[in-house]
Amino acid sequence: MILTYECRNCLKIFKLGVKACDRGELDQYHNGLKESCSNCSYENEIFANEVKAERSFYTKYVFLIALLIDIVIFILAYRNFPESIITRNSGRQYIVFAFIFIFPFIMSGLIVRNEDKAIRNFNRYYV
């Protein structure tokens, strides 16, 4: 989760270099924070209710990372155990391979859902 604010002078959006779980924590520890705009050099006094939460850069691409992990796992499994992938004797091996391939997507889905919930909670409640 990235915290952003808008410059009062040029109305450009910037990242805030502070971490907080909710606006109450932001207000308690960083109330009246002063940031200077890198575009117009205006000194902004930032209050907790002016800050918005957005999705971070890494969680936008978490499913792509899960796909890359699956491709690497498949290549390693095929190189190390080619006979177990090619033969069709047991149905259990397919269940194991399916679980191995689904697991990164389940984890990435949980990461995205938790971050979306944190963003929604941050943006919903005001101090």
C-alpha cells in the first residue's frame, strides 16, 4: 500500500514517504507532516484526511510473478522427473502437479485481496 497526497499549488500527486495502517495511526505519529513539492517547490502541510492509499507497484504484477514461478517449477520438474510427467499410471501425480501449479496463484490472490482490503479500510475511515 502506497500513501499519496496532492500538492495544493500544482495539484500533482506524490508518494508520501511514511507507512501507516490507517488514518488514526497516521494522525497520531505524523500529524501536520510537511513535504515540499518537487514540481513547484511549494511547502505542503499534510493532514491525515488528505492522504489517499493506492495499490503498490509490486502487487500489480503479483500474478505475473506467480506465472513465472509456475513456469520455473514446471521446467525443473520436467528436467528432474520426466518419466513421472510422461507416464499416465497414477492419478495422484496429476493432483500433486495441479496443487504445485495452483499454490502460487492462491498465494498471490491472497496478497492482492489483503492489500485491497487495507486500501479500502484506509480510504473509508476519516479522523
